[in-house]
Amino acid sequence: MPTKRGLLIAGAGLLAAPAIAQQRVTRLLVTFPPGGSTDILGRIIAPAIERQLGHTVVVDNRGGANGAVAMAALAQAPADGSTFALDAGGATTNPHLMRGLGFDYATAFAPVTQATILPALLIVRGDSPIRDFQGFVAHARANPGQVSYGSSGVGTGSHLAGALLMRRAQLQATHVPYRGGADQLTSIRRGDTITTFSTIPTIAGLIRDGAIRPLVASTPQRARAYPDVPTVAESGFPGFSIYDFHAIYAPANTPSEAIARMASAVRAAMNDPELQQRFLSLGLEPAAHGPEAFANFLRQRRDEMGALIQAEGIRLEG
């Protein structure tokens, strides 16, 4: 005969089982290692998303291959609304730069929502005789083939922004890729390269100290952190627009209800007045527009990046 204590334990287990089954955990894959802007954004918004969804959100960093490692994991995840990914702009460039990914960016994922815009600024050294964008263009045209622009690596946002600018302005310039943003900025400060595009979180301190000077912003509108810096578009090249961004993705065939809930939760986080101050201090501009608007943006930007990469003949080694 079972003891009274045994019956109580068994009964508690039966009562607990439905509660445990009802507990939900959403996994948010972050496509870059800890410490970068993608990781920081994920850790800021995860608690806000938790409050909206009513259950735990776990941040899971899966860095590597410009976001492709985490996105490969997302492609294999159950399409049940339990797993999402926070990625930067790799979804628009990786399909054109990488071979043998094992998944198709265009079909393996459901776009959930864009989260941010990450403006890039064209910069020169603080003591450069080039004082503004018009001065840079004039200098490059007067010295064809002698101007060099740096980047944080082949196929990165800074490379593509520089390539697009030189193409639109019809400037003859040499691309010099570096291993990461630190070396990219060191090249400017040493005078090894004349200019480069860089995102605001990386250069805000150098601008404040006068070590570098911003000339123009790559976004359609002026960067909110630097409203006095004009855009390329308003400086003689209408329609110029290229920038990194952060966005949320789900596995393909995830139920539309789950996508709508996550999109709504992200929108609430990005529109939170207190959080917005943190975002702007990091150079991240909130831009949560929902699944349909993001899907349209994604298709257009992927086509634009593909055309630019093909025109420039950009290839990744290996």
C-alpha cells in the first residue's frame, strides 16, 4: 500500500506537470559574439520582449561567418515560435558573397521585423585638409587612382558603402581591407588611407576627441546622433542609401500568430522612451516596422546589394 507521504508526492507531481508543460522559453539567437552592437541590442531588448510575451527569453550567441552560423541554426530550428534570431545586415550580403551555406536566405526564414538602422559616417583624420564632402570629392577627382579608402574587411558594410560611393561619384579609388574595425580606424589615424565609412558606436569617442572628422552620413536621413552632418544624398547624390541594420527572423513556416506577437513585442521595446535613449547613445536608431514592411525592405536591399557586389566583382576567399 502506498504511504500517505508517497501519495502526496505523487499528487504534487501530477499537479506540477501541467504547469511545467505550460512554461515557455523563447530562444533568441544572436548572430555575433558578446560585446558587439548586435549582442548589446539583444541583451537590452530581451527583458522588454519577456514582459510583452509573458515568458522567458534566452539570448544565445552563435557568432561566426558574418551571422551565417546562427542563421544556419535558425534554419534547422522548429517552426513553432520558440526560436528567433537577431541578425545584422548579413541576410542581404551573405547570399551573394558565400557559397555552400546549406540554406537559402530567401526561403529558409520568415522576416519578423526590422529593429534598428545603423548609420555609417564617412570620416577623415581630424587634421586632414579635407574639411567637407565636397572637398573630398574635389581631392579625389584631382588625384585619380591615388585615393584609398579602408574597410573592416572584404564584403563588410564599410567596404560596400565605400564601393557604392566611389561608383556613384565616379571616383577612381583603391579599396584597402583590414582585419576588423580597429585596424581600419588605425589606418585613418596613421594616414595610410584617406577615408572610410564607419558606424557611430565605433567612432563616437574619436569624433568627440577631434581625432577624426565626419563628412557625410550614408543613411537617407541625417543620423540622429549627428544632426549637423549632412547625408550623401543631400550632398549631390540623390537616392544614395546604404547602411547596416538589425532585424528579427524566424524559421520559415512559423505560424503567423507567433510572428505577429514577436513583431509587436520588438516594436514595443524599440518604442520604449527609456530604452530609446540607450539605443541612441549606442548609435542605434529604432526602426521596427513589422513583418510586411520588413519583407519588402529585405527583398529590395538584397537585390541592391547583389547588384553592387556583382558590379564590383567582390568575392570572399575560401
